[in-house]
Amino acid sequence: MYQYSEFDKAFVRARAAQYRDQLERNLAGQLSDDDFRPLRLQNGWYIQRYAPMLRIAVPYGEISGAQLRVLSKIARDYDQPTAALLQEAQEKQSALGEVPVRGGTPVVTRLKTGYGHFTTRTNVQFNWVPLVKSADVMELLASVNMHGIQTSGNTIRNICSDELAGIAPDEIADPRPFAEILRQWSSLHPEFLFLPRKFKISINGAREDRSALRWYDIGLQLLKNEAGELGMRVHVGGGMGRTPVISSVVREFLPWDQMLNYVEACIRVYNRYGRRDNLWKARIKILVKAEGQRYIDQVEEEFARIAAGGAHHTITQAEFDRVAAHFEVPKVQPAKKDARLHEIVRADAEADPSYDRWLQRNVHEHRDPQLRAVTLSFKRLGQAPGDANADQLAAAADLADRFSSGEARVTHHQNLLLPWVHQDDLPELYAAARKLGLARANIGLLSDMISCPGGDFCSLANARSIPIAEAITQRYQDLDELYDIGEIDLNISGCINSCGHHHSGHIGILGVDKDGKEWYQVTIGGADGSNLSGAAQPGKVVGPSFSAAEVPEVVEAVIEAYRRERQVTDGRAEAFIDTVRRVGIEPFKAAANAARFTEREAA
């Protein structure tokens, strides 16, 4: 993973010290809340429904064991509200009522503290850190080269990539050096600190798009032209929110050394013409959709001006090599072990039918045939998707150090991946992860859902996400049933801001407000652009909104409609998304609406 230089370390420490000064002046009444707000936001501090929320950047998902231990300490020692605040919050959540689950335990949110939350953009969030302790947390993060710089505000946010970057067998080129160059260039960029709206960039280096780049403001796909030269295809104007848009291709092939110049041109045109009078029309997707070719022409003109001025951000080979050299490839050897004990562990694992499933679902091919990448599942009953408590964060750090050369990666699907596991260590890793509850073989299946924190924590949300996710998880605990259903993306957002990426879910669930009450809109057929999903596209709404109690019934009805409609060839069932594309959404719409009436009649 990327090894910070002395400059990087000093930069992060200086930013933490600057934030402490700003906080102390605010607490002393010398800096107004209005003046302090943009400063704290650019360091990742929001004020949410009940308490401050901290968003920590994890650029392109890479995180070390040492950093995970610091996150564990934050969860244990700082993510702790007063008892009175927690009781008040719990009473408000209980007043919203429970989500009935047929044949199961009704779900109502029990707010917990001491948790980190992995997000779809590979950040980590905490929901209960008191603002008066925020500078202490920033200094603690800086001690392991972490920060919250530009994880909020109308700036260029955390740069994202594929969790298999640098290790995938289908990789054209490693995107991480390019992502790091973008991170360094964009951090505190004076021209782009106050854009019309937040700005997100993703870069993918593999043949398969595992980084959902068509949904980003700018998506960069590494590729080679017919001459074998490395470059990138540039996509601009993707985004979710109130108006889901798939990005447009603005350059089919851009030489790699021009990345910064062209990205600067794209953002400069947006900064010049993007709308600042309407929050809902301020994203670049609105500008690109409205202007079309005129936006592209403006970008090309700006790019030409930059080139004429000396192209000061052209990436030299020496600069690329300097950054790439910071990504150290570990020399992975099997862990030293007692041969007899190893044989016992191996035999126990192979005798466990769940081990085979774990190998199928959680273990991924690696460019080095002796190595594997392994996903630790943070999706289980009684815990919100993507949540990790202090003990789990510390345990994940131990697994990373013991089995993955001290490195893990936060994934788009809100799990952790260990990228440097020797194949001989798989039985021991499975045994250790199973003991910790992190070896559930459900990666890519229905219960491996994406969910935002929703109305339990977020002041922007219209409805809760966590009890809906819990009710569906409770309904689908049988792994045999999950395997029969097959690969499916189920994504949940608590509001139209789409932090749960509901638009790209094969089944998407969106919380909406109706007369002050929680309701949910269901979409079918969305896709993020991966091989499983095919071309990126937003899902289609299947009908009027549903009550919280109806949502689990609706999901079950949609799944049963898929089982009826799917084709089976040579014993292999057609995937959910392929069935939807073949038959359309009408069978699923009819099933969803029938479930609504059945549930209401039963009530």
C-alpha cells in the first residue's frame, strides 16, 4: 500500500494542528459557528441528527493494520455520547415504531455506540464523537497518516478505485498511482475548494468495471490503444441523487500523462458554468446533460489553453515512477506454523461444508497464482451493513497483520478485503475469521446488501435504513436459499441523496417522506456497471411507495417472481438482473403490488 513521505506526514499533522486552533477559537466564541462550519466540513465534521459525524478519508480503500487499530481506539474511547443524549435518541427512534417480520422478531433500531461505518466510497464514519473532542481525534488520526480532509464540502472528495487494484488478474494497469497523483493534486487545490457542489472521481484499471465509474462526476477507465500505448477513457457527468444520470464519454482516449490537465479542464468548465442558484441542479451531471456537446467543446478549448500555457500538470515519467515507488509490493510467504497443527486446521476446514462456500464467495483470484484476496463480511444479523465495532476493527487489524502483510481494503460493498493472503494460509484465516463472525459466505448474495445509516443518524434522511436492512437480513438467513437465489445487489438509501446507491441496485429501496411518515420506494433493474450487472443503468420504480412493514414482503415477492421467471440452462440458473432484462419489470411490479395488498389485508 502507499507509504506516506515525510511531506505527506507533515501535511496531515499541520492540518490537524490548524483544525485544533479553529475549534478552540470556535469554542471560545472567537470564531462564529457560521464561519467555523465550512472549516469543519472540509475536515470531515458534520452536525447530524443527534451528534457530530466524522467522515475519515481512506483513499482508494487502502488501510493498514495500524490504522485499523486507531479506528478501534476511536470507536472505544471517543465514539461515546452522554447517557442522556443516547437515551433521548433511543426514545425518538422507538417512537417511530418497529418493522414486523413474518415468522421473525419485529425490528426496531437499538442505537449503539462505539462503531465505525464503512461507506460505499471507502470512507469510514463515526456518529457519536463529541465536537469538543474532535481535535483530539484528528491528532490521533494524523499519528497514522489519516485525516478527514475534503470528505465534505463542495470540493473534490476522496478518490475511489477498485478494491482489487494492483492485484487483479484482469488488470490493464494499476490505477493506484494515478489515484494518488489525483489525491495529491486535488488536496486543498485553491481553485476548487468552493465548487458549485461536491465532486467525486473514480478510476478503474481492470477490464471489468468494479469501481462503478459511470456513476461518478468523473470516471477514468485505463486502457491501451491499438499501438499499445496506455491512456484512459474519460467519462463525465454521472451521478445519483434526485436525477440519476449515467456519465457521458467525453474523450475516448487520453494519454496518461495528460490526466491532470484534462481533469482540470473538466472541473474548471464546471466551476465556471455550474449552477449555484439551485442545490438540486448544481452537480456537473446537470450541466453535461443540459449542454451536451457544448460542454465537451468548452473542455477541449480549456484543455488546449492549458497545453498552450506549458501544460504545467503534465505527468512526467519520473513523477509517475516516484509515486508508484511508494506502493510497496510485499514479499508474501506462508505464515510460520506448526505442521501438525496446520494439518488439523486444514482438515477441520475442509470437513466444514461452509468452507467450500467461503472459498467460492469470499476468496478471489490474484495476479500472483500463489496468493488470494479474501473478503471479510461485515453483513450479519444484529449489525447494520458496513458497521464494525471496536473489537471487530482491532480483530480485522490482527487478521491483516497476520495474513495480509498488514494491509486491508475498504470495499464499495462496505466490507473489508485482505489483498495479500497466501493460499496456504486460507484454512487458518477461515478458522480465525469464522471465530470472529467475519467469515459468512455471502459476498455478492442478497444479504451482502449496501445500506446508508439512514434516519437513525442522518439529519438529511427521510426514513430509516437500518431496520429495513435488518428485517430483510432476518428473513434471508438460510445460506442454501441465498445460494439458490444467486448473485443480486440490494441497495438501500434513506433519502434521495443516494448514499446507499439504491439507483444502481438490482433491487433498490429509497426512503421517502409522506405526511411526516416513513415510506419506501422500490426500484428494479439498476446496475453499477460490473460484469455481473452489465451496463450501468438506474433501476425503474415498480409502483407507489410502501410502508416499512411492507418492504420485507415486497422484497420476498420480487424474489419469488424471479424464481418463477428465470431460465435454467444445464443446471445453471439465470441471474436476477439477466431475468429482469429479458422479461422487463412488469412481473416484478405486479408481484410487489400484490404483496402490498396482501400485507395490508393481513394487518
